[in-house]
Amino acid sequence: MLSENLLAKLNEQMNYEFYSSQVYLAMAGYCSSESFDGFANFFIVQAEEEKFHAMKIFHFINTLGKRAHVSGMEDPQNQYTSLLDAFEHAFAHEQTVTKRIYELSDIAWNEREHATINFLKWFIDEQVEEEATFDSIIQKLRRIDNDSNAFYMLDAQLAQRSFTPPTE
């Protein structure tokens, strides 16, 4: 049975996932204002993914007969000094999300709440992928440095990214 403590933490994480969507939309806005359209698309798709994550938690809470509680969010950062700066912030943000998911998982383990343990495994696997994606782009941006052709190619590659919600 879901304890009040675990329910509160799941609601916090759900709201943090909604906030994450806002963080990535703000980064997309920065990229768009700098005419980095492919990078903007990357962040727009990332925002959609984060909203999907939030809704996944929302539905899980409701499935257990509890109430998902949506709360307000702080304003995300909207200005960056460069694309690399934006991606470094995004990577740090994903590391925070990973830490939060691990903490949730620890609570579920301590409470022997097996349905939540099973549910959170998907998020743990997802965070491995999320961090790897951001780290890879950061490494590419660092190697590209001022190579405009390589930069253009990466921008074009990221313009092709799309989000299809996983079916389970």
C-alpha cells in the first residue's frame, strides 16, 4: 500500500517532471532566438518527453486509487551564454532528476512497496539513456568548437528528432 510519504514524493516528482518540460522549452526558446533550429527542436522534443514522464506518474498515482496533486513551478532559466552552456545545464538537470528517482526508489524499497519499485525501474532505465544523450551531445559540441560545417551537421541531425511515446 502506498504510504502518505511515498505518495507525497511521487507527487513531487510528477511536478518536477512538469517543471523539466518547462526547463527544456526555455532552452528551446533560447536556441530559437539564436536561429539554432535543430537544437531548438531537440529541446522541444525533450520537453514533450518530460511531460510524458509526468503523466506516467500522474496515471500511476491515480491507478493506485490515490490523488495526483499538481502544483505551481518556479520560472526556469531562460538565458544561456552558448549552446554548450545550455546543454551543460540540461545535463546537470538530468543528473538531478536521476538523483531524485534514486531517492524515490530508496523510499519504495524501504517501505517494501513493490508496485512502486517495479514502476520506478522504467524511470531508472530512462535516466541512463537521458544522461548518455546529453553527455554525447556535449562531447560533440566540445569537439566541434568552431567548425561551422560540423556544427551545421549536428544541428541538422537534431532537427530530425521526434518523440513517439513508448508503448508498454
